[in-house]
Amino acid sequence: MNQGTYNNGDGTITVVEVGGTGFVSLKKLGQRADTKMAQYAKQQNCSFKYMRETTRKSTIGVFPKVARTYQVLNKDGSPFITKDVALRKIKELKGLLDSDIITQEEFDESSKKYKNVLLGD
């Protein structure tokens, strides 16, 4: 992963920070990731919890890198789902329904929360 913010599609966000030089500490990169995640959560009106981190130390020709993964939650504590993820999940469920893997009732029940996200409750 390159530097940036990535929606993993499962209610988690990964923020990747890469040092521009070999002299940036992993701690500083982690703080930058926390700041970006806080800004994202504020924009989306949600909260987040830190889950895990992977790091890469600086070596000759390789910049330091930190990838932090956060669980994103709605204000009520339920997993945060974006409209893009909701649409993709509904399409996956529709494919299962069309293949007779799930019933219409199972599709309706499973897709309800995703429809609420798409239609704005």
C-alpha cells in the first residue's frame, strides 16, 4: 500500500504514512495516521478504535512506513458502512440470490441494513 487512507470494506479503515526521509520516526508517522483518522471520523460523523499497526523501519533506499488499521463505528456503536460498500454488499447478495444459494427472505433480511445506508434510513 502507498501512503493514503483505505476503506477495507469490512468496517475498518487503514491509514498508511510513509516518511519522506529516513529520519522520520515510526512514532511520528503513527501520530500522523492518528490525526488523519480523526479528521476522517469527524467528516463522516463517526468514531473509531485503534486495532493494529504494521511498520517498516528505514534502511538504505527504503523509507519508514506505518500502516494503522482502525475500526470505524457509528455514534450508536454499530459498524460504519459507506454507500460504496453497502452497494457492493447488496450486489454480492443479489448474486447469491440469483444463484439460488440464498432465499428471497434471506436476501431481504441481509440487505436491510445496506439499503438503510444507501437510502439514508
